[in-house]
Amino acid sequence: MAASKNRSLITAIDVGSWKISALIAAIGDTGELEVLGTGQRESRGVRRGFVADMERTELAIRETMEQAERVAETNIEKVWVGFSGGNLISDTVSVEHNLKGYRVEKEDIDALLADGRDSIDPAGKVVMHAQPACYTINGNEGVKRPEGMHADRLGVDIHVVLADGAPLSNMEMCVRGAYLDVNAIVAAPVATSMACLTEEERDLGVALVEMGAGVTNISVYAGGMLLGLHSIPMGASDITDDIASAFGIRRSQAERIKCFYGSAMQNPRDFREMIEIAPNISEGERSDGGKITRAALVSVICERLDQILGKVNDALKQMGFNTPAGRQIVLTGGGAEMKGIADYAQGALGRTVRIGRPRGLLALPEAHAGPAFATLVGLALYGHANPLDLRTMNVGPRENKGGTSLGWWHKLVTAVKANY
């Protein structure tokens, strides 16, 4: 589908450990995003979310974008990039100003956010996100738009996501090496939540578990805020490796068997159902292949799932996601496409589990509508929303607060202007 010249475009690239995918979408007249083109290539130089081979990663990004550009019939210059490396740290910074009952003006909010930005201590890491989540009026939480309200005390809670600087620089260099400019590098859990979680879920409390190829990211939300992040350097590709090792086959064969016959739930018929393994020819050696029972395959899969979900459960407890019992878990990522995994995870984690599929885009191809592409869709939605980030916020000179003559005079002038 050709892109209209007068339509604004949003382009997203998800650089994962198993695949690199791209999506080009146009902003319609109603403000909705319509997919114009997609691309996908095998990820040849990324390991556990980190760039391990820059040259191969650059080439894969370039080929992926060229494919998406051909489908969309357009050329792209700027992209939103996802980062899923296992070194993400989440924190919340809270600041408060004393307004002495005056009406909240935009200048008050700007000054508060500027102080919040200055209060962030990256501790040697790079700030990926610093976004105001919600405001407080006199200690009361949940205020979204404080401007125009009267307050003795105005506060704000700020989401902060930190990461190591070197992996981010390597990722940016690979994207720029593919002749693309980077709008921003977005933490994968932040992007994925925009595609899979509803506002109500974020408010009531939910855990998002994204099982990628090399990394499983867990993020916890409550009261509309991101409260914690945890990464496990283990994912769906480890299941593939276990299958390859257990049955002496290549990774490509193991991945195919996992996708076609794999399941997270054992069935009595699995002991009678046989899976034929094609002959393996590599480096001049040939194996005759053979047959295995589906039960043996499921056993290997469940053994690794037990390890991954055990670590997920430990992380959830560490982040305080143990009460109330009604909180839900949303499972997404490529690993969430395995048959029966929602029921298996529900039993392993003792929580209600649903599979998180991406939503929010028009004309999304069916091949890209599964959990494996939740981050890609979320990146496009993030780029469209382009939420306020304190790292790039511009504010004027800060007003002197605390009841000084300058603050009193400013409020008096504002009141006079409002009445005349």
C-alpha cells in the first residue's frame, strides 16, 4: 500500500535476539495508525538483547527496513527502536512543592517537573525514560491534570527507566549504520505495555511477562504506574536449544518441531503420537534421523518452562506482586505463542493468566498480530503518542516558591488578569 505524501509516518524497529522486525504506519485523519508495510529478518548478531556482532546486526536491520519500505512504497529516515537487554532498572522519583493554597499554573508544573528531573540519580547508568506518571494534591494521589486546581502541596511521581550506556550506544550505532536516524530507543517493556495492557489493568494492578527469545522481561503496574522491572536472561530460544541438545538435531529443526508439535501441557495421547525427525546432514556427517514421542518433546519443554516461570515467580514476589490474589498476569512475546502455555503458567504462578496480543493498529497483517510482535506494535503506538519525557523537556526560569514576595506577586498578577 503506497504512503500518501501528506500523511505523517511512524516507523518502528524491534531488534530482538531471534528476529528483527520493522513496521511502517501512517497517521490517518482520525488519528489512528494504519499499517503500510512490515519487514522481518533473522537476527544474526544479537544475543540476550545485546548487540554481539555489529556488522551482522546492521545488515539485518538494513534488509528488514528495505523490505518494509518496498511494501509501503516509501523511504524512511527516522525510526523508534526497541531495546530488550537484560540490564533495565525501574525506579520512581517523587518531588513536592509548597504552593500555600494558590491555584496551580503551568509554570508551577514546569518548575515541579524540572526539580523532578534534577532529582534523578542515574548512578552511572543512562536514563532511558523519565516520564511523569501522576500528580498529587495535598498528598492525594491519582491526579492527572492539576492545572487550575488549588493546592497547598503539589507533587509528582516520575517513572524512571535506567540502562547501561554501552549497549544502548551499540544499538544506536547499528541503526545509524543502516542509514537511519533514531527518534529514541525505547525500553521494550514500556512499549509492549502500550500494545497489550488496558488503562484499567494498569490501574487495578497487573504484571506483564514478555517471554522473548533470549530475555524474559517482567514489569509490574499498579495505580496506573510502572512500579518495577526485572529481566531474566532466559527465554524461548533456550527451549529450542534444549530440544536440539536432547534429540541431537540442529537448532532450525528443533525450532520447527517446537512450533509444530510443541506444547506446555501433557496429554495421554502424547505417549502414542510419534514425531519424525528428518535426517541431519552437516559438515559431511549424516544422521539417519528417527522418531520421538510427543511426550518426550513436551517433557523437555516443560522442564525449561519450570525454570523460567520459577524465576518469574521469584521476581514477582521480590517486586511485591503477591497481594491481592485477584491481580492478573499478561503473558506475551514469542514464547507466549506455544500451545497451552497460558494454562501452564496459570498453574505455575497461581494467578489468572491471559495471552497479550497487540492491538491498536489498523490493517495489521495477520502474520504480525500474534504475541511475538507485541513490542513492535507497542513501539509504533509509543511513537504516535510520544509521551512527555523530562530528559527533553524545556522549561523557563523557575519561579521562587515557598511564600516569598516573588511567588505572592506572581499569584496576585495572575488573579488580576483573570478578573479583568
